[in-house]
Amino acid sequence: MNLKLDIALEDLKETAKRIADYTFGMDLTWDWPGGVAFYGISRLFEVTGEHAYLDRMIDWVEEYLEAGIPEEWTVNTCAMGHMLLTLYDQTKDQKYLDLILSKIDYLEHQALRFGDRVLQHTVSANNDFPEQCWADTLFMAAYLELRVGVMLEKKTLIDDALHQFERHIHYLQDEDSGLWYHGYNHVKKDHMSAIHWARANAWAAYTMSRAARGLPEGYLYPPMMHIWSSLRDQLAAVKRLQHEDGLWGTVLDYPDAYGEVSATAGIAAAMVMQGNPLHAKYVRRALDGVLANIADNGRVLNVSGGTAVMNDIEGYLGIDRKWAQGWGQGLALAFLAAVIEVVEAQRNRELSRRSDQVD
């Protein structure tokens, strides 16, 4: 994608460093806010190679292992597995792999499922949302399953991950509009309030875009064709709903909804990774909008708080966005990392081209 950015790569990296520094000081716990936050830092490490990020993540995990991690997993606590994958990849320390595999064992054999083995969204050891699937689960669990399946070359795990994507698309994507609903109730066979919540669309778009890049020979898996088409139609619909300031509203198709930064970051990151040149201007606007919401101390502003499937649109509009949130920090970092990766690749190609001309 030719972003034609008028911002220096070093400035992007410095902004990302401020966000990471703030994130490390947040006292996040072993749950999904930390899982998303440290996923973002992991992506920043992967694209910059700055080992200070890796060292600080290792220190954080060591401190938490000493303090005590949760005794039981949930779908949401599985999100911490993303950072552990990076730590294991870099260190080959068995304790990271053991933790990853314990989460995978939970997802494969213990997690609540309904219908055709669809993962039920869980946030505690209780049956919180009976036979409900939420878009959030794609990031917390399905994408993790896929990454581990690829790493271990375990086809059954890859197949289950892709099955989760296919079933969530089936239950949550509105085929007429291309947008995603927040959740689906299999008991009542409805989408509850049927709101096109922006962050739900970000979870879907981001994880589908990563799945499309992260599975070798993905074209040999029939569900991947489903994912590619779903993502194409979703982003074609979402781009038309972007606000003038570059943000997307917390309810996508409600024009007066406030701009929400975590959703904007996730959606724009998906556009970067999909690489469609027709999305470049929307990415540029989103980058301006996100950067305008980064405080000097690295706090990501205007991120909506934790959000259940609310009863009505007023419920979504009323969610507080005053405080820093782990998912806001993490998705902002994931977006900046995607932009840094693309810009650096473009710069390297240009340098190579110039070198060839000189030779």
C-alpha cells in the first residue's frame, strides 16, 4: 500500500515508544486488557527489533508469575497467550510454551461451546453469557489458536481456529451491509440489540487480516476464502462511515456517535495489512485521528470502557471513555506497528532501487 505519509518514521517510533512506556506503568492484570496491550507491544518489538520491549515484557511476566497467575482460564484470559508466543519465539524458554499450551488445552477441551462447537464468550469461571458468541472471541481465542497451530504445525488446531472464524462470520456479519454485530444469542436466535459496534468490527477486521497473512498456503484451506471475502465486504462498508476527523463512531452506522480510538486503530490496521490501495486515504485519515488522541505521556485518549452487548444504542453511547484502557493502548500500538512495517518496507525497496541504479 502506498500510504504517502508526510510523517517521519522516527516520529512514529517515538510516539509508539511513549504509548508502550505508559502501558508498562498501568498495573495491568493477567486478563484480556493486558492481553491486548502486550500484544501491541509484541507487534512493536517485532517491527522495530528494539529489545528493550522484549526485556520489559519478560520482566513483567516474571513478576506476575511470582505474584500468581489465575488458576482457571477463560476465553478472555487466553488473550495473554499472544505475548507469550513472542517471548517463546525469542527465548525458547519452556515455561512460556507450557503456559501457551495450557490455554490451548482449555480452549480445545474445557471451554464452553454451543451448536457446531462454537466457542462461547466467557469472562469468568461462570456461565456468563449462555450460548452467545461475541466478535471479541476472535482476538482472544481463535486468532491465538491459529497462531499456535501454525507454530506447532498442528492441523487440527488450525482447522478449529478457522472453524471459529467461519462460524463467527456466519452468526455476526450482516450480509446486506457487510458490518458486524457485537454478539449473537443462539438460544433466542437473535443479535440481541443488533448494534453494529465499532470495536466488534475492529476485532473481526484485525484478526481476519492477520489470519490472511499468517497461515502458510492459506488458499488450501476452504474457510480462508470465506474470511477473505468477509473482510473485503466489511472494509468496503466500513470505509464509507469514517468521520471527517479520521475516527469511526463507536456505533458505526449512527452518524452522531462519538469517535472511538481503539476501534479506529483496529480497523485501520486491518486496512494496512489488507494492502488495498483504495484504502490508503482512509488509513491516512485514521492515522491523523489516532495521533491526535495520543497524550504527551503516551496515554491513548477517547477509548470506550469495557462493553457488554448493551440493550440499546444509548447503552453504547453512554460507555465512559475517560480512562486509559489496555485495549486502547494495544490496538493503537498494533496500528502504528502495521504502519511502521509498511513504511520501512517501502523505504528499503526505494533504497534497493537506487542502489541498483547506481550499480
